[in-house]
Amino acid sequence: MSRPLLLVLALACTLACKRAPSDHEHGPGQDHEHGAAPASEPERPGQTVTVYQDGLELFMEYPALVVGQPSPLVAHFTDARDPNGFRVVTKGRVTATLRYADGTEERFVADKLLRDGIFKPVVQPTRAGEGTLTLRLEGEQVSGTVEAGKVVVYPTVAAAVAAAPPEETGEATVPFLKEQQWKTQYATAPAEPRVLQGGVRANGELKPVAGQSAELSAPVAGRISVGDKVAHLGQRVRKGEVLVRLVPTSSASGTDLASVEMEAARARAELGLAEREVKRAEEMFAGKAIPEKQLDAARVAREVAAARVAATERQLALYRSTQSGGAGPSGAAFELRSPLDGVVSFADVIPGAVVEAGRLLVSVVNPERLWLEARVFEADAPKVERSPGASFSVAGFEHEFSVDEKTGRRVAVGSVVDRATRTVPVIFELPNPDGVLKPGMFAKVTLYTGQTIRGVAIPESALVDDNGRPTVFVMDGGESFFKRAVRPGVRSGGYVQVLEGVKEGERVVSRGAYELKLSTATGAIPEHGHQH
């Protein structure tokens, strides 16, 4: 083999043995991808930023900016306008603007999402220096501008590496990725100063206002009339409106129609005989054949016979109406009328059914105003003797309700402690114009003491119970959180004062805190995060 050929083969073997770049490599600084940076230069340090502005939450990861080097901005956009639940952004375009200190700008556009919630504009600076980075989101769902803050464009990768701060080791964080947040009811809120009303916690119940509810029971045993309008649950009624007609059955029970008709015929015959006796007695008295006393007796006998005829006729009519299910003639049926304007809250009315005396047939309640009865423990009773109002929550409603001197009134404070529960009732009256609150609902109540306190507060929904300790999740970055035990203070209007554990300006998870707690307990956090 010739020498030139040997040299060619040796060179080919040398080239083949060199390490080829990995197919799994990624842009520097992208923490959610794996791979090695090119051997020719060090990997650029990563940058992260979390900003709330213009109704948006921006969590962004990107490599340090270097002249001439492409820097993909992995921008997670969340619609943060609703404090009850943030939503992932699913439509729009993003323009990243790099503004230098001298006012010149460079713009970089991502016309569409990489996937739901994530845009990836690529910034490639043309000169070194300090500047600011701004992202503008435009879309049908939500639009807004977010200032990502000051940035530095380095002349070389080595300069960026040299300027990177050393890694700090401190409080351990809990990961909760954006993809997980977007699948739950999630939101954050800042810890900020608030004026809170001092209060006492208690359990309570919503009840009808005294005199604004009534129960209609059968006064006698009878049959419910057929053919009348039937009272039903939820029916609005007016005061005096007939709800049930009840035909008594006791007088007609135990006999048959023939017996009743025979009794009526006998009464009519006796009345005819009595009338003839009166006529005869009058003629004889005129001839002075009988004394006046005998005439009076004949007249009394006629009146008794007439009364008996009337009674038997009514009995016959009542029997016939009972058999047919009708209401009978006037006076033959009891009419149960609504004693107030309101809504039928109970109805057990079946036309033609026979009911016993005392059976509950219809209940009516006026729901336009309600009483909130809170049961306050005896140790707290002195604090609420002059309570100006209260706030309360009811299962099934996201928001709290309140009652104060403007919207209602304090009706009474109990003067006797219940022996069984060791509580004192405190009653407030409040309007219920839409009827959303129902009598019988249980409520968690905070009764105001009249004192006002200013302190750092967070939404009460941010608190979770961690083995008996009140705990919150404080945001470190868009996808990392500190788990903190806190010491709560006064609770008022859906907020709770934080005496220890959270500082002013820190953001806490106000919706989805339990989901975050469960994800840490079940190991649902992906081991290596996600890829972009």
C-alpha cells in the first residue's frame, strides 16, 4: 500500500473518532431541556423572570444575552385578570423589544404559540450594553405589555459567564410547573397591608324572619278537594290566597247515602206536620179553645223541625260532595289560606286524599329577608355584645356575604348561655332580594367586634392545614414555591392577617394551594420538569 494512501486512511480514522454533537442538545440556559453545550465555549448562564403586569403573569426563562448569539425566550403567559382562577393564554402573538440605553430598539416576533401558554421569540442582539426588555402580547383572549426589566448584552459568552452571580443555597423550594397550574384552579395574590375588622369566629344558620313563615295543617279529618289548583313547592303566593280546600269526612263516615236521604225525608215530613199543627193551634186559639201556651209550644216545635230539615239537607249535600270529591256548597269545606306573601316551601297536597286532623299540608315562607343566627361561645360573647355586623360564607358560593348597619341590622344578642353547647345566639337580619340564600343553610360566620386593625394580609383561601399547622405556599419564581408555616391573626372579609411567615410584597398561592400540597405529597411533580 502506498504511503499517500496510508496517510489518507489515518486522517479518516482520526476524524471518525472525534465526538459528534448530541442530537439532544438545546439552547444554553434552557433549564427544562437536557444536553451538553458545545465543547468550544462554556454554556451561557440562564436567566428567569416572573412579572405581574397589565392583567398578565409572565414567567420567562432564557440564556444570557450575547452579541450575535440567538437567545430563545421561553415565555409562559397566563391570563391573571380573574383572582378566582388564572387561565392559560391560547391565542396571540408576542413581540419582544430590546431597548438600549441610547433609545435604539431591536424587535423580535413570535407569530404563534409554541404550544398553549408558551411563546418562544428568539432575541439576537447586535451590540453590547445595558437595556430593557419588554414583551407585548396581542390576542383575542387578552392583550397587554409586560416589562421584563433591565438586561445586559454581553460581548462574549465568557463575559456572560464571568458576570453570573454564584449559586445560592437557601430555603428549599417546591416545584409546581405551569402545565400543572393551568390544569387546576390556580391563582396567586400579594401579601399587602389592609385594614381589617376585628372579629370572632362562630357557626351559624340562616332562618326565616320571625312572623314570616307559617305552617298550614288540617283542622279536621277530611278529604282534599278535587278540581282546585294544587299548591306546589316553589309556588309564589299572596296573603289570603286559598291553598287547600278540605271537605270534612267525619260527619258522613260510618253511614250510607240511603240512610242520609231517609233522615232528610223524615225531617221534611216532620216539618210539614209541625206547620199544620201551628195552623190548627192558631185557629183554635182564635176561638179561645186552647190557651196561648199551647200555641207557643206548636210554634217552637215547627222551628225545631225546620232546623232539623236544614241540618239534614246540609248533611246530605256534604255526603254527596265527599263521595264525588267536590268542595260542596258554601260552608261545606274548610279553606286554608296563606297568612303572608311568600313562597311555598313544603306541600303535601294530593287531590282526593283523605287526611287526618293535624297533618301538615303546606308551609309558606317569605325569603326576601332572612335571619342569620350565629352561635358564639360564651368566652367570646362579651366581645360581640355591640357587634356592628358580620361576614359569612356558605357552602357552594365562592364569595362571602356580609351584613352591617347599611344592609341589615342586629336583631338580638342572647341573654342566656345554652347549657348543652355553651353558646350564646347572636341574630342579624339581612336582605335576600335574589333568593339565593335558603333558610336552613349553615354558615361560617365572623362577627365584627368594632375594632379595626391594620396589618399585612393574604386571602384566607391561601391557608392550608399541614398536620395541624396553618401553611401557605410563597412564590419564589413562576414554577417554584416556598412552603411556609404562618401565624394567622384577625380574619375579615375573606382576608387573614399574617403575624409571622410571610412578608409584605411576597406572593402566595391563593387558589390551588391544596392541589400544590397534594402534588408534593403524592410525588406528582415530574422528575426532570418539562421540555420546550
